[in-house]
Amino acid sequence: MLRSTLIVGATALLRHVRKGRHKPTPWLASLLERKPPKLVAVALANKFARIAWRLMISGGVYNRPVAAMPT
């Protein structure tokens, strides 16, 4: 269930990127150029999961990178 939710969230973010509502990070932009959208969504969901895991373990607070801010 968690995996499905992360993939839905990643797919929603990709939809915003495609419509120009969100500027992609260089990592995401290069991945979108090379791979199919569904594979990129799974890779992005994996990245979300790794960030969430690290925050849970460290007790830290997520600070969004400047490059990921909407335009």
C-alpha cells in the first residue's frame, strides 16, 4: 500500500512537470530524457522512500532543495 501511494505521488509530480507547473531537478530532467515515464515514476518513488526513511531514522526535517521549487 505504501509503495502504491509513493508511485501515485511520483506520477502526480511528473504530471506537473510535464504541464510546466513544476521545474524538475537536473536529476529528474535527465532521467525523463532517457527513460520511459512509468520507470521514472518508480525511480522517483524510490527516491521519496529513501528520503522518508532517512528522516525517520535521523529525526531530521526535510528542507526542499532550491532547484525543486515551483516556477
